[in-house]
Amino acid sequence: MPEVKWIKLMTDIFDNRKIRQIETMPEGDGIVVIWLKLLCLAGNINDSGYVYFTKEIPYTEDMLATEFNKPLNVIRLALTTFEKFGMIEIIDNILHISNWERYQNIAGLDKIREQARIRQARHREKQKLLESNVTVTLHNGTEEEIEEDIEEEKEEDKKEIRERVDYQLIVDMFNEICISFPSIRSLSDARKKAIRARFKTYQLEDFQLLFQKAESSSFLKGGNDRNWSATFDWLIKDSNMAKVLDGNYDDKSGSGFTKPKNKVAEQLEQSYRMMKDWSES
């Protein structure tokens, strides 16, 4: 099953009536953190919102206490509350996140899966064709002709990259992940050119990691002495993309970056860090 690197968390999640009620309860903050961890775990499992250790082994309360590093009584209170509020349901002894489509870009994931399938199929066909061409040339041609065939294959690959780039998918991915940045509403020719150029070096997963790192970076979101924030156009520039992926803008302890000032911010930062850690594992 294709791996998922992110889930959708709306910026107004803490304005939700159910979340507000939970926050007033004993251990309310801990229960909210458990909810965020459940969403991330469901995204990591990537099975339409189901949460299980394996398909044959459902999570027990004790296992979730270990998984989330929370006391067993808090886990029990959280699950009872989620079920009472209709946030989860138990189907065949397996925990399921209700209305999972709210937290996942279903159409975008389907598009990613289909593009990955098409790309793999094309790659396999090209490999077969290339091996066949090289074998024939070795028997019937010169070394110069072999080099010419290889160069032609490279040019065809570059042309295919230009033709198959889904610019809107990259923009949608940015808007889904980088919720702290202004959304992109239009695709200019300059943006298409920059995205196409990056695809000569990077893959779709690299763009996912780029946007995740940007969303997790205090510096890129304005936590610097200039009050400067990165933009989509800045992120997809060749040198900038390389520096972000290399971790040059990752938050570091004692760096002076903006720190969360309340428990809500800390909980959000923790959920983003968990997703970033999964993407780099």
C-alpha cells in the first residue's frame, strides 16, 4: 500500500466544539494529544482510517498506552470520549476514525497512486526497450552508435518529464501541507518552468519532504530577526530547495527560533514533528 507522508489538520481544529469540550475535561490536554496521535497513526497505516497493529492484531488499550507513551487510564478515558462524541467507531474489534476523508486528501492520494503506477509501468517498458536496443547494437553497431542510442534515450526521458509533470498536484500538495504559508491560487508560466526544472533532479516524494520541512521550520515561517517568511516560489528555486532538504532550516534547540507559547501550539508542533520524523525514516 502506498506510503502517506501527511494528513490534513485544519488551522481551526481547536475551534471545533468537540475539541473545546474535551479541553475542559480532566486530562483534556492529554486527550487532545492522543487524538492527534491517532490521526497520525491512521495516516501512517493508510487503510481508510483504520488503526491496527497488524490486520490480524487490533490495538488494545495497553498497546496504545505503550504506543503513545500515555497512562492506561488516560487512554481509556480518551477512547471512551472519542466514541461518545462519534469521533471513532469500533468495527470488528478494530478502531476506525469516523469521517476519515476529512483528514485525508482522497482525490489527491488517488492521483498520486495512479501517477506512480503509470510511471513505474513506463519505466519498466523503457528498461526492456533499452536492454533490447543495447543488445542489438552490441552485435551490429559501433561504440559511437551505442553512445548515440543512449543519448537519444536520455533526451526522450527529459521530454517525457516535461510532458507528464502535474503542476497542479504540486500546488495542491503545498496548499495541503504548508498551512502556515499563503495559499497558491494561480500557476504562472514561471512557476511551471521552475517545477519542471526541479523534476529533472527530484521526485514527487522530495517535494513532499520539502513542504513538510518548510511547515516545520520556525525560521522559514518568520521566526527570524528580519521577520521574513519563505514563499512557494522561494522554496522551489534550485539552491533553496537543496538547502531546505539538507536540513539547513530545521529547528534546532537554542537557535533562537520562535518557540510555542502555549500548550495548543506545543501539541501542534509535536504532531508536525511526528509526521516529519515518519517522512525521514
